[in-house]
Amino acid sequence: MKDIMTPTFSELGLPATITDGLAAAGFETPTPIQAQAIPHQLKGRDILGIAQTGSGKTAAFGLPIIAGLLAMGGRPKPMTTRALILAPTRELAVQIEESLRKFAGANRIATVLVLGGMSRANQVNKLAKGVDVTIATPGRLQDLIEDGKLKLNETRWFVLDEADRMLDMGFIAPVKAIARAIGPNRQTALFSATMAPEVAELTKSLLKDPVRVEASAPATTVTTLDQRVILAGSKAKRGVLNTLLADPELKRVILFTRTKHGADRVTKNLAIDGHDAAAIHGNKSQNARQAALKGFASGQVRILVATDIAARGIDVPGISHVINYELPDEAENYVHRIGRTARNGASGFAITLCDGTERSKLRDVEKLIRRTLPVTGDLQAANDTGVTPGTVNEARPDRPRNERPMRVGQNSGRPGGNGRPGGSGRPGAKPGQHRADGAPRQNFAGLAPEAKAWWSKLDGEAKAAEAPRGTAAKVKGRWDKRQKDVARTKRDTAA
Ligand code: AMP
């Protein structure tokens, strides 16, 4: 039954030629950002959208452009493009093109991807005939404009997607030059996950009297996303990861590292440890990146190892877990990372492995998302990078008591033992409420039942009582068996 508060796509002003195909593509009701942006865009207004991947922003700017192109009719002139969409990464550009084709349905629109790392000649040939929509990363586009292969004088729609990322990547000068080349008679939409001062500055120079539309960040609104931090020293992370991966509930996992080198190292170790993993980052060829994405989307590859930049815009449905093998340098990337899971109301888990050197980054993340994240794990294990016992706890005076760091397996048979008011995290708690190094215990209070069951599996003795009986033993059994298999393989290989 239709919710009377939510408009339909036709009520937003889109023509039947488009809306008929949308339902078939699974788009029944507009997302909030679509409901806010589409009517204004159809009227020709500039849009400032604060939204990120997962909000439905591609359709928010894409549908009005397709509607406009259909209304215009005719063919684009040679070497021109009627609409130009700039994206910071190749992956995002590819996904935007796929989405536009889906939105256009049976209506014919000529699109071209103008990206580095792909055949320039093909792009030049397509542009020579004239296109409806060009989806581009700034570098290659500027190159083709300077070479006279594309003119922007006929460009009516200009979209800047993920503007914050574009600025982070140093594209400010090309973006401004491209905007100038289009000229003032354009309609512009700028989307950004955040309103950093540089984005606000760019907004002022590019947009004319824009309508501001906003979708709240998935990180703060999606209640089906369960976030946890596991304390683990850098040397212990590989073991923790293997323990996590022993659980078949981690069906489709995206794992983030801070650097390309880190992504390669983790991918190699995952292969050695018997897991199907593929890496995606800027040093990989476009073909290798597409192959990795394809394998991951089809389920052949269980774990996609990615850097922040490469992962922007990746929209693979059904990602069950996001693992932050390392905390990102910039807190905002945490929000982008965890937005890969728990999409469109599905549930998901985000697990962050944090060592002693990463505590300040964790605090930055918590400040940004305005939440204290529950911490689990063994403080001792985090100490292999030199954290002194208890420092994690002491360093977090802001942490609510029932969410303080805890030790795995301390409170035998009594999970959530510190769940009562004024729990064991406070100074001077009763003996037995802390482990020897001062870290208080696990607390499962306040978690959704399924999250509770899953997380409790991670926590030694505590999990045995929270999850169905025997689950912990099964996970441990699988892990022990894996270790034996690995040891046997190593022996056999050495022999
Ligand atoms: P985006 O934020 O544009 O990357 O979109 C995120 C995901 O949501 C994509 O898989 C879209 O196909 C999907 N999506 C966008 N809008 C809708 C809608 N109105 N109904 C259902 N799915 C949607």
C-alpha cells in the first residue's frame, strides 16, 4: 500500500516514459534525497546535495537530466555533450553510467565514459559523433578538451559528484577550469558527503542560488548497522581477522586498509591463510579493478580488499561486513567505508581493528559520528605496538560507562556483567570487575538481538552464554581446524 506521505516518481514531475521503467528496475518510491531534489531540478534550479553513496543521489541528479534530454529530443551536435557528470574515481563513473542506462530504460541516450586508464581513441570516436551524457574523471576530460576533441558550449547540465572527494584528490583547478569552459548558461548540481569549508567555497563559485537538499548520513541513521571496535595490536590483527573469517556469517566482506601497500600485503596474507580475496586500489590496472569487482559482486570472491579512494562509489549489494583493518587517516572515510553495508534497510556489521597507535583516529571518528563505539578485544593484544595497560581506558574519559573497553573472556558465564548502572568501567569498581590491567568487561546491553548473538560469538566465555549454546565452541573448533590445516600445508610445502 502506498504511503500517503511519500510522493511517487510521477508526482515529482517525471514523465511516464521514465517512471514506467523505474518500477521494473525496482525503484518504487523515491528516496528522501530524490523526493527533495527532483522537482527543483526539473524546474531548472541549481542543487546543492549533501548526500553520499547509498542515499540514491545518482537518480536524484540522473533522472531529471534524462527527463530533460527526452524533452529536448533531436541529436547532440558533433564533438559536444549535452550533460557532463564529473566523478572523482573511475569506479564511481562506471557505476553512474550503468545507473543512467538503467534509468533511461528503452529510451535511447548516448553516453560516454571519459576516464584515464581506458582507450582514448574509443572515447574520442564517441565524442566525435556527439553525446547526450559524458561521465568523466577530471584529468582525462581536461586532456580531451585541451586537444579540441570535446567542446562544452552545448552543455546544459553539469553535475559534480562527490565534490569533497574531488577536492581531496586535488582536482580543484581542473574542476573550476571545466566549469568556466561550460559557461554560465548551465544548470549545476553539486553533491558532497560533507560541507567542508573548501566545498562551501566551491559551492559559492559554481552554483547560482542553489536549493539545498540533504540526506542524513547512513552512519548516524541506519539502525541496522552494528558497529564495533576490536582492540588488536598490529601484529595480532592477522590472527583476529582469521578468527572473524572462520565465521561463515561473514558472507561478503569489504576490508579497508590505509595504503595500497597495506592492501596488497593483507590480500597476500588472506590467500596464504586460505581465503578468497581480491584487492582494488589505484596501482591496479582498470581491468584488474573491474575483474576484482566483478568477482566480488558475483560471490566468487568473498573478501574485497580496498583503499579508501578505490572504494568510493562501490555499490555491491549484500555486503554483510565491513572490516576496517586499519582506521582511516581521515575520520570522514570511516563513514564512507561503513556505508558499504546495511544498505536499503539490510542489516550489516562494521568491525574496526584498532591498535594502540590508532586511538586518536578512533576518537576522531567518534567525534564525527557523535557516538561512542563499543569496544571489544584484548587490551594485552593491542599492546604489541607499545600501549601501556589501561591507557585505552584512561584515554577515553568521554566513553559512557557501559561501553568501555573490555577484556575478552574475563567475566566467565556472565556476559554484559557490567550492564548495570554505574558498571565496572568506573574507577574504584569492585575487585573482579576488571581484569588485572584495568580493562573492564564486555557489555552487550543495548544491541539488537541478532547483533548481540553475533558479537557474543567473538568473546570467548562471554559468548557461550549469550549466543545459542555451543556456537562459540563451533567457531573455535573451525578455527583450530584451520590452524592445523595451515600448519600441515606449511609442513608439506617445506618437505
Ligand atoms: P546511490 O546513492 O545513487 O549510489 O544509490 C544507492 C543504491 O540505491 C543503488 O543501488 C540504487 O540502485 C538504489 N536506489 C536508488 N534509489 C532507489 C529507489 N528510489 N528505490 C530503490 N532503490 C534505489
